[in-house]
Amino acid sequence: MFSKTCEYAIRAMIFIAQKSKDGSKVGIKEIAKGIDSPEYFIAKILQELGRKGVVQSMKGPTGGFYLDNSARKTSLATIVKAVDGDNIFSGCGLGLKQCSDKHPCPLHHEFTKIRKDITSMLNKTRVGDLQEELDQKLTFLRRD
Amino acid sequence: MFSKTCEYAIRAMIFIAQKSKDGSKVGIKEIAKGIDSPEYFIAKILQELGRKGVVQSMKGPTGGFYLDNSARKTSLATIVKAVDGDNIFSGCGLGLKQCSDKHPCPLHHEFTKIRKDITSMLNKTRVGDLQEELDQKLTFLRRD
DNA sequence: AAAATAAAAGACAAAAATATCTTTTATAGA
DNA sequence: TCTATAAAAGATATTTTTGTCTTTTATTTT
Ligand code: FES
Ligand code: FES
């Protein structure tokens, strides 16, 4: 469904939301441990998300990653689009170069339904909301 | 959603269903052209599907690939499982090692709904049915 | 100002997915 | 039986994804 990169990105965003909700910042090592991802790899991913303004960061002592109030409202759709592009939102399920009602692949009718559900789900799910459930220990970001 | 391999596999199966509906067989070159895939690559994929009994084939002159009556009833789920494994049917959307109601990731509740829809769609969609629409030129396997 | 810290940037490495080519085997037809 | 045909099998190559390491830059603290 999502690339590994994207899975890590979403998990990291939720983790950062949690750890920075009191205004503090969280370092890359803690993030990597918290979401069980390769440290250098998630660093690269967050670097890119930082460039796109999806996550905030600060260098130096007491520095780290955090989410400002607007970033907490980021939808999963925004993250997925930033990392995986928009194939999942508009691409053909059978890999035709273009998905189109006028020139549909054999799966088009069934697939567009699913794709619509996915899009709507990703659009309405926000990082901040997921973080709250995590806080209540109702959900988890890693399996020990 | 699906790997490239899997997309080619599904397209090829539908194409073969169409070309072999009168009992004849279709060669790898014609398949590759018909679904716009790399020739040697789809050959490998069909070889593997052949080993698993999902597609039938015959060597030598007048040989080629075809689908017997039982193979026409193959669901997309069977093809996807044979090629991509069962991650899409049971894997965690955020990449946790295990998806579980007891230890859910933050996306679990939303994701399992989608996954259920996908599974059900793939289970009830059969190669033979898709081939019929293709035959009526209502759908297409490539974009020119 | 100097030292320590932590992310950014850039280079590199390994693994997996995708794609191609060559040789072998089975089958049909002359 | 010989030849031509087409898939199977095996080897190799390329590209993309995933993962790692090193150097640089910004910031804080001493
Ligand atoms: S054309 Fe394939 S999903 Fe629309
Ligand atoms: S645990 Fe992630 S989808 Fe179920």
C-alpha cells in the first residue's frame, strides 16, 4: 500500500506529535527507537519532510524535531503525497499509464471505489488525532 | 497497491483469457504486446504462475498460454496472493510486524476497513468476468 | 570565544524489484 | 527422424528502494 519510507514517515510524525505536544523537541535517536526504524534512514526522511514544511526542526543542543500547531493538523494524505507522490490517489490499479473513465482498465470500476475510500480516509485522518489515541495507550507505534 | 509484477500478471491473465476463449493458445510475444509489458519479464511471471497452476501452457509449435475452464474462474485474490503474497490481505498499513486488534497501530481501525473492502473485491472479481467486458471493448489492457 | 550538541547535506552501500539475454526442453509438423 | 517452434530454466544486468556513514552547518551552553 505505502512504501516503507512512507510507513516510517507516518509513524515518525505521530511520534513527534506526541513527544512535542508540551513544546519540547525530540531527537532522531529517540524517534528511531520509538518507531523501530533505522536511525539514519528516518533522519533522511524527516530531512525531506522538513524541507517541505511538514515537520519542524531545530539544530544544536536542545534541538530536535517538533510539530507546530498547524503541523499537528496535517492529514495523512499530505504526508503520503509528500513521500509517495499521488499514485495512490489517482493512479490506475493495474498500472496503465493513465487512469480514465473514458479508457478504463478492467478493474477501473471496482478500483476507483476503493481508491476513493482510501483518499477520503487519508484526507480526514490527522496526525494530531492519531497522537491522542496513542497517548491513551490505545494504539502503538512499534511491536516489541 | 500492487507490485509491477502483479499488475502485469493480472493484465496478462485477462488477456490470455480473452485470446484463448475459443480453445486456442497465445504466445508470449503477443501477450507482451497486448498488455504493453516487457516481453522477457512477463514470460518469467507466467512461468511462475504456471508452476502454481494458475495458468496453463504448452511448448512447441502451436503452443502457448491458455486458461482452462477452472482457471477462468480464478479470482484476482488468487493471482495477487501468488505474486505479492498476503501482505495486502493481512499486513499492517503502517508496517508493524504484525497487524493485531490487541496491539493496533494508530491507523488500524481505519485501515482494516479498507483492507476488508480490498479483500472482498479481489475475492469476488474473477478473470473470466473481466475478460467479458474486455471483449465488448468496454475496458482496455493498455493505453496507446 | 570555545566546546558540545544535533540536524542538514552529501556520499556511499546493500538489497530488492524490474528487466534482459542465453541455453535447454518439449512438442508439432514436414 | 529431422527441423522448426515456443515455453522453461538459468544466468546476468539495471534500476529503485532501503539503509549507512562522514562531513558540514546551526545553535546552545560554558
Ligand atoms: S484505468 Fe485502471 S483504475 Fe482507472
Ligand atoms: S496494526 Fe496496523 S493495520 Fe492493524
